Amino acid sequence: MAAAVEEEATAARTLLTAVLQDLAGPEGQPRPRNQSVSRDEAEGELSESVLRLVRGRSGPAWLAACLVRAAVHQTLQADLDSFVERKQDVVEGTENDAQTEDLLSFDALLQRCLTCLQDIASQWQIQLPSPPSNAHKLYVSIHAIRNTRRKMEDRHVSILEFNQLFGFTDGVERSYFAIFDGHGGLDAANYAASHVHVMVARHEALMSDPARALKEAFQRTDAMFLKRARRQKLRSGTTGVCALLEGDRIHVAWLGDSQALLVRQGIPVILMEPHKPEREDERERIESLGGCVTFMGCWRVNGTLAVSRAIGDIDQKPYVSGEADVSSHTVSGSEDFLVLACDGFYDAVSSSEVPGLVLGYLQEKGGDGQHVAERLVSAAKEGGSSDNITVLVIFLRDPAKVLEDYLAHGSGEDEPLFDFGGGGVEVASDHAG
């Protein structure tokens, strides 16, 4: 036990030394972005930038998250008036709602944050913070490809250290995962990947009603991005699906056609219904607002977008809604894994095929699920997908134990071990929102 503690401490000091060395050298100085951010955007933008600096280092992931939180928190405690670059008129709905908001110099703000980071890392080299007493025991596999598309417009987020990143010490385990599938450019997907989890963490209802926090985090992010879209003349949008694992609950929120699928004892459990224009309720909502749904190769909102809800898409608001749906599910311990993926995957691979692909891979690799997401991406590509493909697999139990359980209840030697084609899809009934 003592040896393990000392090994952790050595790894922590190695991480701190690497961060300090980077900050002291030219490679530690970020490229100027010449960008202004609102006060609401500051935490997300700073966290994203500092995370990129510290997360790639070898060392405890919890310490990297604590470093980011401490540096960003210290920066934002200062008087931000000194960073105000200009004031911007923002329009909320009508001309009579015009307001002014402060826009901060992001480059100056980031330099202050990096100075804070340097000071904190130096202090922690002398006195290390205590490691977390508990954490989600999850095994995560992620793979993303541009495929045949000219640009990669997907973004994904995996935050196992959610509590450390945001300073929660209530003993409830939390992890956050998301996929954002951009269209019309990468701005909206980048923005959502930087801000949705921050809006979740800072939501006043996170402790009492996590599903509401997730749902409204999408709406807040959409409202923030629309302000940026107006001032920077951005026209992009993004669908999204995210999962917050909180204690023995899974909360899933989504906009558009990126999807989440839970597999329990080999049976795919449908957690959500994607937002597509041809859905009867979506068509009725769009038409009631004065829009239309037409078929042009596929069903589209006003002849343009093939999804009916998204962050951004300023030219298609309110027909393309920024209001997410959410569902919540209790974890019993019998769940195997959760798969988040964009439509580039689910358009080519059916939900009923997913368990067999994953479990077949585990059998081939002796229970090692490290690269299972690559197998799923390959299956989608072989299935005819030409779109960007991003797949995120979260094992809720050790993949070796998942395989062991299936082998223990497997079929005869001359029969395929996994055959989930043609049905067996369970629909979850524990919904919220």
C-alpha cells in the first residue's frame, strides 16, 4: 500500500515538473487567438485551453483536472473588468430587447490563467493535494475518423474526472461523455464541446435534478453560441448527445440524430429517439411555427437541414430547436456498456448489431476492450458510411468480466456465441424530461 502511494506521488510530481517546464519554454506559450469572449464563456474557454496543455502529460488524470480547476478558479476570482476589451450590443428576440455585454480579451485572460497555473504547480510540488477517495471504475474506448468527407466536423468529450475538474466533494461519483456532430463548419461543435459540461456543472439543479441540469445546459449553450454567431457571423450548427454518469444513475441528453445505446446482459436498450424532421411531433412543431418539412434526398427542415434540433443554425431558428430531450436510468450492476456515436455510425450499423460486434471483439482480444471503438467505426465504414464517424464506448464493468459472463452462458461450440441480429431490443422506460 505504501509503495502504491509513493508511486502515485512520484507520478504526480513528474506531471507538475512537465507542466512547469512547458510553461517556461516557448512551446508553453499559446498562439494568440485575438478573440473576445463573454463573461459566461470565460470558464469554458479557459478550461479547454488549459486542459489541452496538461492533459497530454503522463501522470494522474485527477491531478491534471485539479490543476485546471484551481488555475481557472483563481483567474476568475480576479476583477475581470481589467480584461474588458469592448462592449457589444446583443439582441434578444426583438430590437426592443437590445442589451450590452462585456467582451473580454481572451489572450490576456489566458496569460493570467497560465501564470496562476505556474504558481499553483510550484506550490503543489512542495505539498501535493490529496488524491480522490473514490472514482468511477470505467473503461473507455474512443475512435473518430474523417472518412471520405472533406473536413472532420465531429468533436467528442470524455471527462472521467468530472468532480475534480469542477471541485465537487460530495462523495457522488460523476463522469461526463459527449459527441457533437457539426455541420456547416466546426464552430458550433467546438463550442458545444467546450461549454455544455461547464453549463452542467454550474447549473443550480445539478445536485437535486441532474436531468434538468443536462437539458438546460444545452439550451444555455445554444443561447450563448447564438450570441457569438451574431457577432462573428457564424452559420454552423451541431447535433449532440451526452451522458452524465452520476452514482447509480445514467442521464442522457440529446439534440438531433447523434445517439446513445445501453447494452444490458447482451440486450441493446434504446435510451432515446433521435430528432428527425419526419418524426410526427417534430413535423407538427416545425409547421406550427410556419416552417415546412420537405423530402430532398431525405426529409429536411425548410429544404435544408436533415435534423430538427441542434445547437446553432442561426438562420433556421426557431424551426431547428435548441431544446434537448433527456432520459434517466437506474444502473443495477447488470449493464455491460454504453455506446455514444454520431449518425455516421448509426446510419450504417443497427442497434441490434452493436452487442455482437463488441462482444465478438472482446472474445477475439481476450477481454481487452481498449480498441473496441475502432472495430465499431470499421463496421460502419464497411457498412457504407461515408460520413464522419465518431464512437465512444464506456464499459460499465470490466470488459474481461463482461466477456467471462457471456462465455459462462454461451451457446454450443458449433454455434455462434453472439447472435443479436433481428430483434431483442429493449426500450428503457425510466424517463425524465
